Amino acid sequence: MSRPLRHVVCALSGGVDSAVAALLLRRKGYQVTGVFMKNWDLLDEHGACTGNQDCEDAFRVCKMLNIPFHQISYVKEYWHEVFSNLVKEYEMGRTPNPDIMCNKNIKFKYLLQFAVEILGADAMATGHYARTSQHDEEVFQQKYIRKTEDSFRNHSKDAIAAVQLLRAADPKKDQTFFLSQISQHALRHTIFPLGELRKNIVKEMAAEAGFHHILKRKESMGICFIGERNFENFILEYLEPRPGNFVSIEDGKIMGTHKGWFLFTLGQRARIGGQRDAWFVVDKDINTGDVFVAPGTSHPALYRNSLQTDQVHWIAQDAPLELLRHKLMQCHFRFQHQMPLVQCQLTLNPDSTVWVTLVKPVRAPTPGQFAVLYNDQECLGSGKIIELGPSLYTLQGGREDTICETHKADITG
């Protein structure tokens, strides 16, 4: 008796990576369906909706591969579950990561449901550079349960070990950082065809397949599904300007003014009029509107060696046994996609939040960003940074905390 044809839904973005992912699935003999997600429908500053071109490019790939194509809209879901949260985070003085939240709340939730429940797929695939600890055939054997993560947890108590999310073979393209909040349930039903490949090989495959229309495009570096825009103009469409001062962290001197603290993230250059030297953002106070700045890109006020996260989302659902037993664990950390991994120690707090103590200070860790944790090749999960430890400037006897508090007192009374 012949094995039934496996049906895989491949998420297509209109880019090279997802196109080659679909190509590889087709070559393996799977029944492949391409799906393009529309998550944003507003025009950019030039009056164009870049998603239209992305959709056309994705459709053309499906036509070339002779596979079905679907476009599905999650504009409402994206607005409520990703974008509204993004705006709130900026308003609270944090710097969110919409790419991580889009993967968690849209692609690996709603798209997976659509793939399995509506299109009848056996699995979903994406063009992410990542791997898992299971083979394709094991993915197809996973039982799909249309319930919450909690119910999946209860169902799988006696199941086999959790599927691991593993770093890609190409360390420069590894995208496990952006997948660090997805559920174990989603991971069990997902294939990453590019996990073992280098980017140059993927481009060669695209060229051989005739995908020249997407090879010409540069890779997008903008906000997830919104694209590359002037950030200040964009965010001021959703938040009212709230002028404040740039304040020197060293002596409390007012260096200039700005339109709102939410326009700046820690470590960013503050373009202050009349200043020859470069000044960088080291702290913010949303109560006074002050954005604290320091001279030079390597000022000690930019560096921290500890931070606290909210409750960590563990890919395996439960925290590592070592951490549960001893409340301490060694692992590695990053809070930006391509930053080198830094060795750290985790301390599990009674409320399930985690303190991360780094073996060496890192530049500009930022509340709202995600502390993504690794054990060798395995991405363990991530937690949102909610508090920073003292900067090196404070630890070295600088007046950072005093300046912040004094300036607050001057303004408030």
C-alpha cells in the first residue's frame, strides 16, 4: 500500500527564502500549497502599498512551481495582537520587537490553523533559517489539536520529549531569535526547509529555478509586514508629539529638545542641534519626558551586565530541569538578532521572572526587547526585558542615578 501524498502549506512572503522553501518541498514530492498573508493594508509615505508587489511576486512563484496559491488577510488580528501592543510599548518608553510577536501571534497561530483546518495540510513550512530536532516524517505523525497551549500541555504530559528549536547551519542567517516565542504545538507541525542551507546556496537555487524577479529585490529590514519607513513620521501618526529635553547624564545639562521619548531607543544616536560630537541615548524618563544622553558610542552609561525579564516563554513549555531544581543555570544570551552570544547565569525568581547576569557587559540592552536564551545549538526560548541592572557608569561611581533623580525633582517642583 503506497504512502499518502503529504500536503504542506508553505508561507510565502514574496522573497527569495520562502520561494526556495516551496521549491525544495516540491522537489521532495510533497503536495505544496503557497499562502501569502496580508497583515497590513495602509499606504506608505509614497502612497504605495508594498504588500501588493510582495503578493504578486509570491503568486508568480506559485505559478512557476505549478502549485495552488492562496492570499489570506490577518489585518484585524495583526492590528489587535501585534501593532496595538507595539504602540503601547513605545508609549511606555520601551522598544518592542514586532517580528517576534508576529511570528508568535499570527504566522504560527492563525496561519497554522488555516493550513491544517481549512486547507487540510499535514504540516506548515516557512522560509526561516532554523532547524528542529525532528525529521519531516515525524512532523507528519504529530497529532493536531485545535486548542490552547495549556490544553496541549495537559494532553502531552505523557508524550515523548519536547521538540527542540535548533540554530540554522548558516550562523549569519540563523533566525531562531525571531522564533523564540512560538509554541511547542506550532513547532511540532512546522518544517524549515532552509535550516541546513547557506544563503549563497539558496540564491543559486533561486537563480536555477528562474526566480529572477525576486532575486533583484533587496531584503526588507523594516517593521514586520509594514516595511521600511521613516520611523519618526510613521509613529507620530499614532502617538501625539510629547516634547521633552535631551539631558546630559554626566552633569544634568539640557543639551536640546525632542518631540517624544518614544522616538528613541537606548544606544541610538541622538541628533542634537549645535553639537559637533556624537551623543547617544542611555536612559529615558517617561514621567518627565527627559531623554538622557552621553557623549561617545562607548560611554559606560550604555553598558549593563544584568537585566530582568518577565516570565520566560520556554519552547519546551517547561523551564529546564536544572533551573527548576537549583534556581540557577548557565546558558547564553542575546537581545539582538545578529549580536554574538554572551554567556550568562539565569536566576529564577519566585514569580517565574528571571534575572540574567552576564559574564561581560553588553551595549544598550533595552526594555521591551527580548532576552533570547540558548544552550549550545538549542534556542530555549525568550522573555521580554522589563528592567535593567545598573550601568557601568553607575557601578564605576558615576552620577547617573543622582542626575536622573535630581533632574526629575527640578522639573516636578
